[in-house]
Amino acid sequence: MRQEPHELDSFSPVTAARTDLAHRAPSVYPAHFMVGTGYPTEDDFVVARQELGKGYGVYARRAFQRGYRVCRISGTIVHEVMQHTLQISSDAHLYDPYFTGFLLHACDPNVFLDMGRFELWAMKDILPGQALTMDYASTEDYLFKQFPCLCGAPNCRKWITGRREPVRVPDLDADGR
Ligand SMILES: [Zn+2]
């Protein structure tokens, strides 16, 4: 019984936190986000250009197994559709210009975003070097910008819109949206 206080000391939260910090890889989110474990790190993902002249994508640096959570996601809540936002509800969007906002679109994607829990899930096995892809219409009512899709999937929709908007013919859209 005399040993009890000493044993409790050795499991203090301070000791646990220090050990955890020592093993944590750099977060893709800025330090002031103060994200905990389970969020994307630079050890596991890289945001990089698809190829010269093309946009950026998120690439896996290790394997992720189908059916498992890939990571939690973070960002800032905004009330309009912008570049790098993902829809939470009809009037709330997550602005994440560090990770989620760079996920590429595919009509037969390998990840799914749960915008209720702010989690990213693997729908297929993902290998190191592969791009993480989501279906933009799975979260977005209206896209910041509609675009042609060349994903090559048998179910490719060819022209990507939000789930609640009609096709906007680019030639008639002077403002580029
Ligand atoms: Zn497609």
C-alpha cells in the first residue's frame, strides 16, 4: 500500500504526453491547429503536383487498408463555397487548404469523407505513391467550379457537378464558375 503514490506518479499525464510528443510526426496542419493523434502527418501523406502544369493532389506515403479510417481531418468553418472547401451542411463548409482541399476527384474513388465526423475512410486498398481520390458529388451540393473528368472509370460521369446543380455550360459562364 505504501508504494501506491509512487506508482501513480510514474503514470502521470505529463509523462504520457511527453512520450507521445517524442514519437509524433509533423502534422500537415499548422501548429496553431493543435491537432492530436489521428490527424494526417507528413510521414503518411504528401501534397504534390500531379504532373507539371496540373493541379495538386494528396498522395499516400504508406499503405492504407480498405475499410479502415485513413485519418481525421481539420480546417476552418466558413459559410460559402470556396476553393478548398468541403460541405458540412447547406450553409457550413470546411475550409482546409492543407489536406482535404487537395483531394482529387474520381468517379470510382478510393476514399470517402465523413463530413459529420470529420473523418476520411479508405474504400479501397491504397498503396504508397497513390493519389487519394474522392467523389466530389458525395459531399458537395454545388461545386466551386464544374469540370470535365478524365478519371477513366467505367462509371465516369465525364462532367462533374455538385449533387444539386445542373450542368453549367462553360461557354455561357463569363465569370468562370
Ligand atoms: Zn470520372
